[in-house]
Amino acid sequence: MACLVGMYDAWREWWNPKSIRKSPWQSHKPNCHDLYYDNFLIQQSKGQKYKAQLAKARQMMRQKIADISCGPIFIRLAWHDSGTYDKNNEGKGSWPCAGGALGSIRFDKEITAGPNAGLAKALKYYEPIKAACPALSWADLIQMGSAEAIEAMGGPKIPMRYGRCDADKSPDLSVAPFGLPDALPPFGGGPSCANSPAAHLRYVFYKYGMNDQEIVALSGAHTVGRAFKDRSGAVPYGYSNATAYTAKGCPFAMTSQTNGGQSWTKEWLKFDNSYFVMPMQGEADKECIAFPTDKVLTTDPGFKPTFQKYARDQNAFFSEYAMAHKKLSELGTKFDSEVDCDGSSF
């Protein structure tokens, strides 16, 4: 396109020199050429600028993940931003009344809530990136970080879409704990869910428009990351004590700057299908955690076949996880048509 525009300008300058605006003080009566420049090229320029900043942000994120092994917290931040979505709230007000991937987790109402304990640190990691790429929305930055983290840790490439608009506040209908999954009973979702991890998972994910296969796929993200006593309170390990796999400086912690916690898998900075393989092999590693919402995936008739499939076939897990992740990353999102783009285009 740039080449064609250059050729077009050269022809115009030869045929009608006055139609070329060479400097701010060389003005002329607006003509059809100006309409072309003002209404197409300026918009294209905005889109290209956005793509350039997306590419820059991607590079900075990858470097950050390599420097301090912060991939898991990037994934958790994005999940907790998009996870506020409730399809039942659609139509109850103007966008973004239903919540979703809006960048609203940066507001006090959400970031200070119990389910988001520890995530303020992840936002701090993004501040230099946002400063270097000011055109990008917070919603895009947060979701990009998650997708880049998955791939950087060995997982699938997520077919991401960018151009999300930011919410200017946390939606009024979003209230703590924001419909996010609980680690331990009593579970949210009403009396039928209180002691049923399967019912609770369906309560959470069905309001996203997800099905049982997608629930299992997204649960597989627990192949990376740790739970902390200081955050969820669901494990005995916090910042001051660690398992054999989570101590700062041990081989499994790689370059992580955070000590402690308890992981679901041994190699908790490697995205693979070990989350599914270990239970199917009957392995019970006392250094690892499995919550009721993890264990039920191996027994519930709606979840078990998919769980077993992913244990046998990592490629199947990667393929179906990538599509479920994409869907999660777009919940409740409004895209700006001027910068809307595919993640493979930059």
C-alpha cells in the first residue's frame, strides 16, 4: 500500500503539483485527494501505529517473562479480568454492564478484592510497557500478556484478536467475588453448588457460554503456576515456606523472584499436559496440590472423557485449549474498528 501511495503521489505532483501538500503553510482548497488522505490514510495510520505498539509490547512482555518467570501471574491476571463476565447481565444496561475482558481489574473495586490478592504486582509489571506503548488499551495488554506467557512456557500459540476498548470503571453489576471459581467449599453459586465442585464449575463457566469440554481445557492452565496461603489461603505454603518445587532458586522456579506456594505440577513453569497425565497414572505427589475442582474432572461423567483424552494426547489439549483461551479473552469485549486486528498481523 505504501508503495502504491508513493507512486500515486509522484503522478499527482507531475500532473497537478498544487494537489500535493508539502508543508503546513502550503494550503489549498480541499479536494477529493484530501478526502482520500483524511478519511483513509489517517485511519490506516492509526491502525498501523496500534500494530507497531502491539509488536513492541509483545517484545517487552516476552523479555519480562524470560527475566523473572512471571508467566503464571500474567495468565491469572487476564483470567480474573475476563472472568467477571456474566452473560445473564447482557442487556441490563449499556456496555460494559456484563463485565469481561475490559481492563477493569485495574480499578480498586476489583484489584483489592479477595479473589485478586497478589495481582497488583502483575499490574506493576505492565506499567513500563503501558508507558512505552500508550496507544494500547489496558484490556489488550492484559490479554496479550496471558497469551504470550502460554506460548513462552511451551504452550500453544493463541489466535488472539486485538483492539479491545477499556472500561472507564468496574461495571456496577460486577460484585466480589465476581463469579470466579472457588478453591474450597462452600462453593459459590447457590445451595446446589455449595458442596459440589462439579456444579460450581458449571455455574461459573456456563455464564461465560462455555461447555464441559471447555471447562476441562481451561482448567488445564493449572499445569503452570502456584497457589499461595497469602493469597487464596487454600494451601499451607506461602511466601515464607516452599515445597521442593517452589523454593526461589530451585531448578523448577527458574528465574522467578517469588518464593514459596504450592504448585499443581512439578514443572510448574512448563505448559504441557502433565496436569492431566499425573492423575491418570495414579501418581500422588505430596509436593503438589489438587483442589476439589481439579479432582472432580477425573470422575464427573461430563468432564472425565475430555480429561482422559488430554492425558493421552497433548496435541488435542493444545488445540482445544487455544480456542477456549481465545473465547475467554474476548468475553464481554467491545473492539475499536479503527485498530481491530489479528494477532498474527504484526
